[in-house]
Amino acid sequence: MEILGSRVILRPRDYQRTLEFYRDALELAIAREYPGGTVFFAGQSLVEVAGHGRKDGDPDGFAGAIWLQVRDCGIAATELALRGVVIERAPRQEPWGLIEMWVRDPDGVPLVFVEVPADHPIRRDQRKP
């Protein structure tokens, strides 16, 4: 199987509120818009906010998280706080070496903002010479 692309699709309870969060609070660039939905660029991935597809009786919440890499979690935390975004967990270095900060979108979907330190293995070529 060959995967050519991917995206996270959100089907929020309040489309307009969630659209404003991703567009205005996170300032994600719009990749495209269609009647009832907006697709945002999010690094090498896409986040789609769809105003359709959620049905009455669907379970609340989202069982995963959206992982967004930033250059500096401290700066990102300041920018988001100034825009009124509640920081659920302030930036801190995890045992696996990444610096992570957590916030939630209007439907409670967890967003993990990640900073990869310069000396982290993700930044080094792991191939043998």
C-alpha cells in the first residue's frame, strides 16, 4: 500500500468557533476552502475542519491528539496566551527529550506543540557512515 498524503479531519460541535480557533488563534494558513469546510496547512500535514459529518449521538471527544512542531515552545506559549488560548500544560522537557506544551481546541481535542532540541536524535542522521 502506498500512502500519498494524510490529514486530520475534525467534525466539531461548533464549526465557526473551531474554524476561528485554528485560523485566528493558531494562525494556520488555509490550504483550501469548500462549502462547509476549511483545510489548513500544518507543517507537513493538513488539518481539515469540516462543518458536516457529525451526527447526533456520536461520542464526544477525540481519542488522539494533533502533534504540531514549532521552533520554540516558549515563544509559541506566549503568542497563544496573548490570543486568549488557555495553556493546559506549560512547555517542559519530556523524558524522551522533546519539549512539549499542551492546549485544547474548542471541542477539547488535545494539541501537542513540540519543540525538537538541537541535540535530539530526530535532528541527527542515524545512518551508519
